[in-house]
Amino acid sequence: MKRAFKAIFIEDNGVKHTIEVPEGWSLMEGAVKHLVPGIDADCGGACACATCQVYVDPEWSAKLPKKNDMEETMLDFAPLVQPNSRLSCQLRMSAALDGIVLRIPKNQH
Amino acid sequence: MSEKIVIIGAGQAGAQAVQSLRAEGFTGAITMVGDEAYPPYQRPPLSKAYLLGQLERPRLFLKSDAFYAEAGCELLLNTSAKAIDRAAKAVELTDGRKLPYDKLLLTTGGRVRKLRCPGAELPGIFYLKTIADVDALQAAFLPGKRIAIVGAGYIGLEVAAVGAKRGLQVTVFEATDRVMSRAVSPAMSEFFGAEHAKAGVTLKLNTGVEGFEGNGKVERILAGGQAYDCDLVLVGIGVLGNDNLASEAGLACSDGIVVDRNAMTSDPAIFAAGDCTRHYGREGIELRLECVQNAIDQAKHAALAMTGKPKDYSEVPWFWSDQYDLKLQIAGLARPTDSLALRGDPGQRKFSVFHLRDGKVAAVEAVNAGQDYMIGKKLIAEGKPVEAARIADLSVPVKNLLT
């Protein structure tokens, strides 16, 4: 069995979703499988739509891999972008991210 | 009585429609019928990460089972529709059941085009469209085996790349004079052809397939007047729109179910979305697209129209392909008469080809250049004039092309 770790998604209205994401899966995949509202993920994880944006709490930002070109560009065109915005399809779950807190923007389109 | 919507076809467009119908406030009953054993799943990874064994099956599914339960969508899998009774507004299933509908959505997708030549039915000849297809191929897709791939389109080349990575001996047979000739510019074809050759793939261009031979299973492929030994064959020669159900019901069809800009068929109670439709593109040209973008966007437009909020469909189409460590991203539809502007150096394996028409960007093909792709897509949507010389000038940051 694959190990799974916790991720906490918080909706714009404050509703909190604590879910288990298998190691190696993207945080987007975890959110979609657990029906976390507000993670639309139109393209299914191909980094082609920027509809899985999350805001990463500062204490976790440093533990994430840097944005690549593609993610950076997609975010340039996403709505409601903040300095701590990331695309959750590009973030892979690992032991280091156990308990990560992600806030969901008001909308993705 | 609450309204009933029936969706035939459990693929990307069907799943999107369920989500969008609920998002648009539809509160009636939804039933989705699919002839495969699985709920809607992503097809693009089938010829890439899934074939390579880097993506487990559960990760292919677009939604969780809980999604359908929560959306109040009844999923009838392993179930085929036999006929549409438009007068009675009911779908007849092959198991005899009848599903009444107020509105019907057809997301029936496509089916692979099959080779018709001597020996085409021999065991060991595979096609790739479904999870079941890949699972069948996997058993024969082993290091050291000689695989003959018919067709150098997306599917053929993606399987060639995975095959080369897995240690198979790969030969690709292509009837035209370049790879991906339907999808990309000659410069891009040349680049990808060279990349495959570097990876050890043998490319046979201008080589049509005449048949197959073998004793109980495929052992030789006959192409271009010669015979080549092989252990297995993968055929990727295109997809046909699944419009039989619609055409038998008397709906207008022409290699695809004909729909208007609101995804409506020639029957106002019946809509269609995705690979199965022949629709008007943003340039006013009738076309049938096989891609995730069209499945998603057209399904959204169908949901809007079905909930009484029609909005004309004119999205920019986009496509992608992964081969080796190359990510090819395309937006827009190119024409052979477009003039081309190259940005970057193919030798660096990061570059793009912009297609210009009437001084505006009509399409962009980008290799490992996501930014060029995104900016290109935006330029296509905005229809702003851009000079070819500025596109080609790397001292102009690509973002500046927007201003």
C-alpha cells in the first residue's frame, strides 16, 4: 500500500477539508478525488488550464519545488493570483508536505 | 415532474457535462450511459504515462465515484445505447431497457479507424483508444520485441517514444512524407522525426502498408513493397466520429453529429459535444476536433444551452503531446498557406513556430516552451496584429508581444 499524507484545503468561505493524498499524487488529484469544491482542474493535470490554483501558507512555501516556466506562465493568466499562488497539479505529495495548508481562491475562471 | 437529462457516452465531455449541468443549476435527474467498464477517464495519458507504467489506473479517472453520487448522476456502465426514439423521447438500450429523456446529450466520442488489408485481423495487431486496449497491448509490449507502428500521428509517435524508452525495437511506417503531417508544420515534423531517429526509432516515410502475414499471429508487415519481421503491431491511423446512433435517428450527420454554436443537433431536444461532433469552429469553418479542449468547452456550452442560457462556442482549440522529454503544445488551427515565424532554436530543444495569417497569429506550435504557447494562444484569441520579425526576435520577451 502506498503511504498517504494529509493536506488541508480551506475554501474561500472558511470551510476546511482535511484529506489524505497518496504519496506521489498531485495535490490537485487528491482534491478532485475527495470532491474539494473550488478545485476545478479542467484539464485533468496537464498544466494547461490554471483552474486548480491554490494559495500556499507561508510556512509551507519553502518546502515546495520552484515553479517551472510552464506553471509560472499559466499563473500569469489566472484570475486572483497572489505571490503565494501555485497550481496544485504541479505539487506532488510527499512526507515533507504532510499537513500542508492550501487556501482556495474565490473562483478559478 | 422534474426534468430528465440522459447523457450517452461516459468520456471527458460526458463528465464535464454532469459537472456543468449542476453548476448551471439543473436540478432534475441525470443518467449517463457508457459502454466501457469504467467511469469517465482521461485518454491522453493512455499512450504516454499509463503505457509506460508511470500512472496507475485509479489516477486516470476524471472524477471519484463520490462525485457522481453527490451530483445525483446515475452511471450505467458496460451499457450501450441501441436507438433513439425521438418521437417518444426515449433512448433504447441494448439490454432492452428504455430511458425517457426531456433533453438528450450525445457524447459518444470516436472509434479508431481500422486497417483493411490482408492479414489485418491477425492476433498481435493492436489499436489504442481505451484502457482495455492498453492493457491488451501491455502484455506484448516487452523489451527486445520488434514493434511495427502504422501511422506517424500523435498515437503512433507517443507509443514509439514509450517503446524506445522501454527497450523495444521500434519501426514506424507512415504513408505521407513526414510525421504528424495532419497536425504540425513541416519544420516541426522534421524536428520530431530527427528526435525519434536519435532515440533509435526507424522511420519509414512514404511507406504505405499493404498487409500482414503470420502463422496464427502477426510475424511480418508488408509495406512499400517489402516485408519486415515484427512481433507486434500498433495501428494509429486516425479516429472516426461515433455518429451512428444519431444518424440512424435521422439527425444531421457528416463524419460527426452536426451541431450549431450552442451544441444543438438538428433536433432541439438533443445536444452533442466532444469528438463526435461536426461543428463550426471560431473561423466559421465546419470541423470535427479530437481533443480534450473541445470535449470540455463544448460540454460546457451544451450545459449552458440545455439550461436555457445559450452562449456561442468560439474557443481556441488546443492540443498537446508528450514524446521523450519533449512537450509539444499547439493552439489554434494552422493552414498550409500560413506564413511561419520561428522563435528559438530547435537545436536547443526549446522553440516555437507561430503561424501568421493576415498579419495575425492563427496558430502556435511550441516545444518545451510553455510561455510561447500561452502567449500565442492569447494572441490568437485577441486577434491582434503581430510582426513576424518581433516574434522571431528573442531579445523581445515573449510577453511583450501582447502589447
